[in-house]
Amino acid sequence: MREDIEHILIQESEIRSRLAALAAEIERDLPVGPVLVVIVMKGGLVFAVDLLRHMNRAVELECIQVSSYHGGTESSGKVDLVDRELPSVRGKHVLLLDDIWDTGRTVEVLSDHMRRAGAASLRAAVLLAKKKTRDVATPVEYVGFEIGDEFVVGCGLDYRGLYRNLPYIGVLKAGVYT
Ligand code: IMP
Ligand code: MG
């Protein structure tokens, strides 16, 4: 697997310490009481596991599966909800966790759903945000790292379903795509 990586963008140790700080920041901001954490599968899984270990309060967990890449390295711009039923969020303080903020469509679509479904409050956190302009109205409150507008893998992020288990964020060698 390592032989497919051109270079490492963010080391495992950097991610670990950043997530501890990010969890503390989120904890300070969240209203008192339980929080419903909604993990955007599958990309948000690794980030969620690592972040939640640092959180010091009762959380309820739900997962939601979406698809927007369809196997390539560019977002299709269309977000498909794979799950037909969304978790019940009515009256709950929701923290949405995803791997990366790219076009912003995923967070936007899911946030719209949850607001309409009566969430008491809604915040989103991502491990990575690409530096780019986005034509979406919904912000992301918590960002682990800002990166350039390039395709990355690891820590939940995949290329054609692979590399999600890499403990760091890396850029693939050009040969992997051809
Ligand atoms: P959106 O464009 O913000 O809706 O992001 C859609 C999804 O595309 C993310 O949740 C990721 O699963 C995926 N994605 C975006 N950029 C990358 C990348 O650089 N590597 C792997 N997956 C990505
Ligand atoms: Mg993905």
C-alpha cells in the first residue's frame, strides 16, 4: 500500500494531536446534554472513531450512507442518499461528521434534510477542507486541516474503495490512476 503513495501530506501524529484539540473545541461549543453524532459513511468513519475517543460526553451514534464520487477523483456534484431512511433527528443537537469538505454538496444536502426534519441544532465537522471556492450556503464549523485542491487518500478517504485504512493523509502516485 505504501508503495502506491507519492508523498504523505499529513502525518499520523499530527492528525492525532489535531483531533484532540478539535474535540475539545467542539465540546466547548456544544449545548449541554447529549448530542447525536451522525457519521457520513464510509469516508467519515475513521475520522469519527478518532475524534469521538476524545469527546467527554454522552453521544448517540447514527450513520448515513451517501455517494457522490462514483469511483473517480472528481465529485460528480450529485449527492445520492444510499440510505432511504435518515436517522431521526427531531429535537436533537446534531454533529455531522464527514471526511472532507470538497464541493460542499454533501454537507449541504444532509444539513438541509436534518433541518427540515427538526434538528434542534446542527454543526458539521470534517477532517479536511479543500481550499477552493464553493457555491453552497451551508458552512462547516470545524475543520481539522485545510489542504490544497488535490485528491488525497487515507484516514477514511478512498480511491475506488481502497486506502481508507492508511493512518495518514497521502497523495497517490500518478501510476495508480492509469
Ligand atoms: P463534497 O464534494 O463536499 O460533497 O464531498 C463529497 C465526498 O467526496 C466526500 O465526502 C468524500 O467522500 C469525497 N472526496 C472529496 N474529495 C476527495 C479526495 O480528495 N479523496 C477522496 N475522496 C474525496
Ligand atoms: Mg467518499
